[in-house]
Amino acid sequence: MSDGLAAIAARIRDARRITILTGAGVSAASGVPTFRGPGGLWRSYRPEELATPEAFRRDPRLVWEWYDWRRGLIARCEPNAAHHVLARWSAQGTTLITQNVDGLHERAGARDVVRFHGSLWRLRCAEECGQPEWEDASVPLEILPPPCPACGGLARPAVVWFGEPIDPDVLERCARAIDCDLFLSIGTSSVVYPAAGLVHAARRQGAFTVEINPEATEAAAAVDAALSMPAEVALPQLEALGVRA
């Protein structure tokens, strides 16, 4: 085991309040396609062209065809070792915040996950009729675009699109979570705000901050410790060192 792993394991053992932020890198080993990069095109569209309120108003069926395709791909993926370790830690009181909408943390058994950008498996009324969000794991969806069960209007994915604000309740939970002893940023590019700002906010409040990522990100120079390893490798090794988050 490296000195870096041992030092981080000691920090985790000693911490009373731990918060973890995860990004797309945690799901990469499960085969979940990344939002960006060479595989980011769908037909002739980029995600940034489809994941917007404007795109949905313009062509809701096109947007839903893309989301239905993504749901089909992710439905065939399984949680990897990183998801399972984090699920065990969440059962012991660790706060888990994820930028991912794939639901793999929950499928691994994680508890009380703070879904920063929502969930691909939940829907809400685009007309805002008052119907609470609902879950629909059908693959493929029976009707595209799917209707709201209350008013019959269009439903939309319950995710945060480009240009939309984060749910105030989510922000409140995150504000409480950064009041911690140790903050781990795992598998995230650290470029998507406001989520990328959480690790810095935690450090300003006195938390020891750690980045775990295969390659150093822009945040690596600003955290207290950085570990250049994939999450699915690093987390089982930390667990093997006797870490009980």
C-alpha cells in the first residue's frame, strides 16, 4: 500500500463527520458512458444541445429519445467495487453526494444519497401542475414523450438541465454536509459548478480535503491530499486498511 493510501485511511478512521462527493469517474468502470469526451455525440447532437429547457420546448420527443437511449444503456450496467464500498460507508453515517444521475449508488444499497443533479429514473411534470416527482424504471418507456399521471401534460426527466438552478433543498443538505471533518472528492472533473465548489467550501470551514481521481484535476493543487487512482481501485484498498467510515 502507498504512503498516500495509508495517510488517507488514517484520516478516515479518525474523522467523526465525513462527506463524499462523487462524479462520473466513479461509474466509468461500470461502463456508463460519460457526458463529455469522444463518445459524447448522440446522432449529430451533443448533450449540451439536448439537456436544456429550450431543447425540450423545441422538440420534447427528440430530447426524450436521447434520455430513453441513455436509460437503456445504463440499465445494462452494474454497480462496481467503488459503489459497493461507498454504500457500506453510507450505512455507517457518511454523507454521500453525487453528481451522477445513473442511480448506481442506490442500486448498490447506498442510503440517503444527495442527488445533486437529480435522477435519470425519476420524472416530473413539465407543466408544474403540482404532481410530486415519480419513479419510472421502464426500459424503454411505453410512451414518448411520457405524460404526467395527474394532468396529462408532458413529463420531463427529473434532472438539472444546463441553465437551471440546483434544487434549494439539495443545496441546503450540501451546506450542512460541508460542515465535516473530512471531505473526499472522488471521480469528479471538478469543473462543473456549483458542485465543484463544495470541496473548497468544506476546506474553508476547516475540513481536511482529499481528491481521488485517475488524473489530477484543477482542484488537486487546492486540496490537502490527492490520490491518483481510479475509485474502483482506491476505495477497496482503503477499506482493506481497516477504514470504517
